[in-house]
Amino acid sequence: MNQPNAKIVARAIAILGWPPEHWRAVSGGYTPAARFVATSGERRAFVKVATTPITAAMLRQEAVAYQVVEGPFMPRFIGWDDDAAFPMLIIEDLAAARWPPPWDRALVDAVVERIDVMHRTAAALAGFAEVHSESRDGWLTVASDPAPFLSLGVVTADWLERWLPLLIEAEANCALAGLALTHFDLRSDNTCMTDAGPKFVDWSGACLGNPDLDLGFWLPSLAFEGGPNPEEIIGAAPEVAARVSGFFAARAGLPIIPDAPFVRRVQKEQLTTALPWAARALKLEAPVARAR
């Protein structure tokens, strides 16, 4: 959708309180939600509109976070319209912010500090189990059907058979539940540096959960993009490393998701750094096959 239709424009005006003079479609993201920057003189806003049932459900979850969470890590919330089929969320436009990569140590440290602030912020959100009911699959799932994981070529079948019991055991020792405000989709495309410090976008996975696991899920993508290895941020954290690597191992080899066709590629990228982290943390033999 290159330009919003008249109904979207009218709904946006009702939220904004001013009529945009220009609309610019924004690319990016891993779902087919429609994204626009609306402008009028110095006034700017980011408009996100659901286009499918899946994106509508995700946008409703994201809107809850914007309405109940406050903190310097949040973009400014402008408004929300819960249309039955095509809900709309409007927040501040962050196009002028710095969006990594590249990463430097100062930016990494600033993001780590801001994540800690987020984790210490009270929020009336649902717990991990309610929001992420489909996110428990990991090394146990790989054990039940190793073919999708082995199809990636990141390890041999012999390697998996030898080390899978230790990965399953460590993964089971990583708590999912917790009382911290957690984002659970921290990556560079959801992180930007503004004049007020780092801010995080795409809050559809926000919940109360384990802060170490939330941090741990960011670290493989950071390492993949040239940042430090996970141990430099969180320490060895073998249980977290096992849980994170298991999440990607159970998914990266599955068929492409029609509503999010790039997700499998990103999951494989993160697996290529998460799995070596788990191997180092658990003192396993290093993965012996290369990703294809």
C-alpha cells in the first residue's frame, strides 16, 4: 500500500487532530502491516495499520503496551483506533533517529542501560505464558523432529545426538516467568538512538517475564551485526544461551511464514551466533558444520 485510502486518512486525522499534507509509505518490518509517515509542516507521526487478522492481533497487543507503559525507552504514544478489521496505531515518527547497525561500544552500552531501565519499570501487563503461549518450543521440539534443524546445515547429526541432552537440560532450567517489564523482540530494527537516548519500537510481545531471557534474546542479533559476543554483556548464562538457541533451532528450518516471509531468514542468522554461544557456555564441542 503506497498511499493510504480515504478511510485511513480520515481515521488518522481524527486521532492526530490535524490533516497531514503528505504521506510516505515506510518499508521494513517482518509483517504486511501498512506503515506510513504523515507530515504537515513540522508535525510528523508514524501510522501503522493492520492488514490481516494476524497483524490486527499483533497491533492490538502492541497498543496495550503503549497505553499502560511509560518510560524513556518508549516512543511517544499519539493514539489508537481499534477498528474491527484494520486497527490503527499512531506514535511519534523516529525516522530521524540513528538506527543500527553499525554498532559501537557507546551505543551498545547505552542500549544495555536503557534495557535495564525498562526491566525495572512497573507495568500492568500479562505474563509471559499468556502472551507467548506458542513460544515454548525449543530443544525438546528439535529432539522430537530434528530434520528441520539439521536441514540448516549448522551442525551434523552426530553433534546433535551427542549434545542434545545437555541442551535440553540447560534449557529447562531457564525460567520464562518473571515480574519484569520485558519486550521480547529486541533487535536493531526495533532499536534506535534519539536525542533522549535509546527507544524501542514494536511492542507486540511485551509482557511480564524473565529480564535475563529478554536481554539474552537480543544478544545473538547484536553479535551477528558485528557487536560484542553475548558473554560480554550477560556473562556465560548457560541456561539463557540454551533457551535462546533452542528457540531459533526449533524454528529457523521450518517453512516460510506467509504473513512474515523474512522471519525464517532472521531466525537462521540469529541461530548462527546463538548456537556457538550455547556451546561455549555449556562447554560443548563447537558446532562442526557450516550454515548453508
